[in-house]
Amino acid sequence: MNNQATLDRLNALKLAGMATLWQTLIRLPAHQWPPQEQLLARLLDAEWEYRHHRRTQLAVQQARFRYQASLEEIRYTPERQLDKSLILGLADLSFVQRGENLLLTGATGCGKSYLATAFGYQACLQGFRVGYFALPKLIQTLHLARADGSFVKELARLERLHVLILDDWGLTPLDMEAKLALLQIMEDRYGRHSTIITSQLPVAQWYDYLAEPTIADAFLDRLLHQAHRIELKGESQRRQTKEKEKSV
């Protein structure tokens, strides 16, 4: 079988990573090819990398992040009082494997959503299913799901996520249906999957935000059990960025 026929077979078998590397190799002089005993390993590595990249791209697309963010780009300036060792300790995502939660609080613009997204993106890289939701929009989606009969299906979809990110917790009031839905979500995920919440409200005020003692007790008991907490300090990162852009 000649080189072009091999390339055609690889494409027909949908081995795109192998096909791309093979196409590169057949354009090179023979002396620049890898040794014969390494060739198969190189082709397999190329296919694995290609498929991993495609899976990551799909996971990021399905997560519907609001921002592009990565843990490597987090700024550890003194005024933020962000513990680098804590972030790096969480970066291996063993807390996700254990089904533990992550709570990020701080003033508006301090980087909570960015940090939550960075952990979500890291989870996508490691093959976890991730979903990013602004809480007000999620509540609206759940209300519509109740109306059209897809509520149970929507809860099942949320339950399957390895990492559920709820952004803007405490930004808008919750009605009773929303509170019950959130309790059901937390019950379904408890001890199995991780939930990341960002909020301007300190955790101590979340009980009052839920404003329904029975629901608040049950929800917070499941959420706070073995939860990791990070409180971000400092001035608005968005405002600092705008000021820098104006000074350029």
C-alpha cells in the first residue's frame, strides 16, 4: 500500500490525528522520519492528542462559560489576599472527584466568576462534564421547564454534570418554586458531584437569603458539608482593567 492509499484509509476510518501526522510525514525526506520502532507510537500519540483536544473543545462548548479563563492566568496580587497554595491545591480537582463544593465570595468585580470559570475549564481539560449558569437565568429556565413538562428532564441533566457552576448567587430574590428546585438539585448532587457558587453575599447571609428555615437548613447542610471557601478581596478587577486601557 502506498503512502496516499494509507492516508485515504486513515481518513476513511476517521483517524484524523493519525492522518494529519501521516500527511506531514510523507512530505518529509525519508531521513527525517522517526525510526520504524517509534512510528506507530507517534501515530497513536497524534490520534490521542487530537481526540483529547476535540473532547475538550466540545466540553467547553457545552459548558457555555461566560468568560475565557484559566488557572495559570490568575493574578495573586497582595490586595486580593488570594492564597496561591490553596488554589494550586484545588487545581488537581481531587475535590471534584470527592464530590465536594467550592464557594467563592467577594465584592462585585473582584474575580469570582473568572475563578469559577477557570476551575470549570480545568475540569473540562480533565474530562469532566461542566455546566455554567447565571443563577437568575437558571431559575428562569426551570420555571419554563415546569410549564412545558420538561422539568424532570432538566433536573436529570443538571444531576449528570460533574461540576455545576452557579454564578451570581443572591443577586435576585427566589420564589418558593425556585427554592424547592435548588434544594432538589442539591439533594441530587450531594456527595456525588461538585457545585461551585459565586456570590457577593457572605456565606453567613445565605440562610437569610433563602428566607425559608426548613429549606435553608436542608440546602445549606448539603452544600456546606466539606465545602471549600474562598473569599476574594481587593478592588474591582474590571475597573482596574478599564483604567489601564485608558492610560495606554
